[in-house]
Amino acid sequence: MFYEPILGHGLPHDPFKAIVAPRPIGWISTIDRQGRPNLAPYSFFNGVCDSPPMVMFSSGGRKHSAANAEATGEFVCNFASLALKDAMNESSAPLPAGASEFDAAGLLKAASRTVRPPRVAASPAALECKTVSVTELKDRLGVSTNRYLVIGQVTGVHIHEEFLVNGLFDTAKAGALARCGYMDYAATTETFSMFRPGER
């Protein structure tokens, strides 16, 4: 089949998010101006630069995470793992401003070192970030999408030692969680290596 998104797809559900998959989950912790913590998962998330290391997440509407990251200039991206899938899902509940998703999901907070927002203590890894930009996304005609792209520069990295194997972060051992569209998720349980031509 072929369809143009502006004309519709005729399927029971939009396949776009299932095609752009799997997508790593940015489990974003922030604080508001009053210092109250917030935690929420974002499946439109990824690394966008390695030197300096930078990540991005995209928020549908100016939700708490995007608003807080813009207002305070800081956020933490916590590694979402298979072992924490239920807590991650619980933290997506639409709680009112000021309510703690950490508490609602039964998660312990851990102090960050270079930013003020706390991180998820049990997460295999966490990236402390300083906000670089918050951009309202517009379509090709310049019309607002009510989506906001947040880019942050990584200023601190936490890794639980048990997930370092021979000096490498073991993604499979950590059980990286990803979104696959609809209500589907995937977990990394094994990996394989390939070398680019000329790299051996």
C-alpha cells in the first residue's frame, strides 16, 4: 500500500510509530521552579551528537518535562530497562503539576552531581543534561504542531558497575527497553557485532 499522511491511511491505527521503531525511551526527570520532581517516559528520544554528547526528546504539547527543562535549564535521562518497565509505565500517568511520579511509581530518587533534578536510583545508567534548546516544531507550511523538541548536552554520566562488562556498557544485560508503536514494546536481550568495511 501507499498513502500520503495528509490524506489518511485507512488502517485501524496509524502505522508511523510502528515503522519508526524500535525507539529508545528517554525516561526524563526534571524539577519545576519550586524544586518539585517530575518523571515521565518519552519514546521520541535519541542521541543527536557524540562530541559533545547530546540527546533530544520531543514532547506532545508543553508537558511538565519540556516546560521544566526549559524553565530550569536541566534534566536527567534515565535508562529505561526491562526490569523497570512497570515503574516506567506507571510514571506516564497524567498526574497534576507538583505530584511526584517517583512516589506514584514506588521509585527511589538518587542525587545527581552536575544538575539539580534527581535520577532514578535503580536505573542502570543516567545522563545528566543541561538544556541547550527548546524548539517548537512546525510543519513544512510553518504551522505549529504543538510539539516541542528539547535538546540537552550531557554533563554527567552514571553507570551501575554491574552493567559494565570488560569495560563496555552491556546493553543486553541492562535490558534496554524500546517502544515499537501501538502498545508494543521490545527489550534488548542479546546483541551482535558487525564491523564496517575497513574497520578490522
